[in-house]
Amino acid sequence: MKKKLTSVVFNGTKEQENALRAMIAKYKNTKGAMMPILQNAQEIYGYLPIEVQKIIADEMGTSLEEVYGITTFYSQFALNPKGKVAISVCLGTACYVKGSQDLIDRITLKLGLTPGTTSSDGKFSLDATRCIGACGLAPVLTINDDVYGRLKKEDVDGILEKYMD
């Protein structure tokens, strides 16, 4: 599934940028350093906005396309900030067979989000994940640290209602 960029406004701080540039300088002459640089950059910002990818490309003397190619290939990298209400729906085999796609479809209908996106106000984000290890509760979704299992699409509205404030 290709990741999408949303229209969330980037609001990185000077402190974050300084930490990013210092970290890149530490790795700059290390072969194969792009992965640790991207991982550390994501720790600094919480995600990898295009502005951060441009800094990494410039500082590493590589193209933005190369950096973007890595960030979109590996599922560990997020191009959008997680919402205050971060929703993840498991699409592992057990969950998928028991209807997790129906959960995603219902959340998409209710919130207007597709997997990999964040609402423009930053409140909600939706991700489709692989197995989270709760197969006995399939299908499963998580919202922040809360786990909901043995769900039907009809359960989604009531669950989301708890987070609408």
C-alpha cells in the first residue's frame, strides 16, 4: 500500500532541526547510514515530513528521490504525523479472514480517512497494520493504547464515539 502525504502543516522547531543536523553529521561518513539516519529523524519528529527528507538528502549529498524511495518502501517509516487519536486496524491473516477490512471501510466512511492518512486537523490517523499478536481476538483494532477485539463493523461507530470530544 503506497503511503500518502496529507496537507498537515509542518511545524518542526529549530531545536529539532539542530538535533537532526547534529545526528546526520555523526553518521555522515558511515557506509549504509541512511536507515539509522531516517530512524533517528523519525524519533526526533515523530514522522518523516518532506521538509525533513529534504534536509537529509542535502546533508547526505543524495537526491530527495532516493530518500523518499526508502521512506515509502519500508513500513516502519511514517510520512504523516500520527493523530492525537491514532487508529490501527490489524490486517494480519486471522483478522482479515474475520472481517478487519470491513472495520477499515467503516472507519473510512465515518471519518473520511484512508489507511496511511491523518485528518487535516491532526486529530485522527488511520493505519492498516500487519499482525499485532492478538489473533485470538480477531478482528482487532487499536486506538492509542486501547485494544478492541472480536469486532463487527457495527461496533465501530460506538468505539469512535468515545474519541470524538
